[in-house]
Amino acid sequence: MQQPGLLCVAVLAALFVGISKAGFGGGLGMLTTPLCVLAFGAKDAIGILLPLLCVGDLFTLWHYWGKWERTNLKYLLPGVVVGVVTGVQLIGRFSARELNLAIGVLAVGFVLFQLAKELIFRAEGAFAPNHLVGVPCGIGAGLTSTFAHGAAPLVSMFLIPQRLPKVIYVGTTVLVFTWVNWIKLPVFCLDRHSWGWGWLPAESIINARTFTTSAWFIPLVPVGVWLGVWLNRKISEAWFTRVVYALTFVAGAELIYKFWRG
């Protein structure tokens, strides 16, 4: 990719982090990972994005402060920790092509899940959260979040059947994602050579190179949050969300195609 094109894609990805954290655009946040992969390559993209997501979480957490069902953390977080630690061990064993494929499949799968979730969760009655379901969902969320910052489908599968009020559902999602991202942050900074722990990757996922790149784009996150608030007032979210899903599907399909093309 030419430098101007790379810069435009990266700027869009950073803005999309903020816009999605403002609660606009449905699955817009999932689009940021494949965009960054197209701009920076899979392994750097994951490390570059996490600091941006953590900054966005702080803005969103303040906005939804106290509007959540906190007990969900005790069911999900034990599995999340296991999933993140396992994911960090596995990620170093993937080639760049294989990681592209994993991220592409998660992006396409996310869109298909969003289209089908109303049918999946149409059953009557509310689900009572428990560890039996929460721990496996947490492990899956930790794994997919490590590979592609793509925990949304697993978290949604645990939260949607609880039939929470809309504001509480959104606030609980914000709380869970904040914990997931901040759990990943210290683990992503570790590497095998510095710590001597064989289960860590040879190079940390967040390193001086990726963090320097993140620092350039962090100021765009609050701009994206403001833009998301403005878009909420000006544009039909239903129409915008359809466009987001289409773009996410195309970006994911492009990564899958690149894998098969070799």
C-alpha cells in the first residue's frame, strides 16, 4: 500500500475506535482491526490498536458510569484471563498469513452473527447468568480479543439472552470490554526474551515500534467520540450500521482472499 493510502486507512481506523466507543455504528469497532491489518500487517495492527481501544474505553466508561450489571464480570472475567493468556501463547505460532486468515474469518463471522442474532435469541424468557456458561464465553472472548480485538460476538451471546434494559446492556458491554482490554494491556507488553517465560511470544505484541505508531493516532480517538455523538443526532444509525457490516465483511473477505492467493 502506498504511504498516503496507508495513512488514510489508519486515520479511519482510529476515528472508528472513537465513533464506536460513543455507541454509534453497531459493529464499527470490529471494522478497525481488518483496516489496521490492511495498513500495518496483522501482528503490528493488534499491538497498535490496543492502546487506542484503552483510551476509548476511558471516555465511554465515564459516559455510562454506574449503568451496568456488574455481576456479569464475575462470570466472564475468569475465562477472559485464561483466554488472553492462551491467546498470547498461540499468537506467536501463527505466521502473518495465518493471522490474516484468522482475523478475516472473525470479521466475516462477526457480520454473519450480527445478521443472525435476532433469530438466535428469539426464544422467550430471560437467561440467568452463571459460571457454567460465563467461563466458556469468557475464554472465547479472551481468545478472539487477543487475535483480533473481536470479543463482541461472545460477549453478546452471554448478555443478550439476559434481556437487560438497553442502557444497562450497553453499559455492561462497555464495562466488560474495558476490563478485557485492560487485562490484555500488561500481557501484550511482555516477551519471552525479557522475562524468560517460555509461554510468551518472542517479541511483545506492544513494543516501542507499535506504541510509537499508536501515540500518533491516540488524539484521533476523542475526535472520533465527539464525531460519534454528532452522528447519533444527524444520521440514521440503522442505515449506517448496514454500511459498516458490508465494509467489515468486505475487509474480512479481502484478508481471507489474500491468504488463499498466497
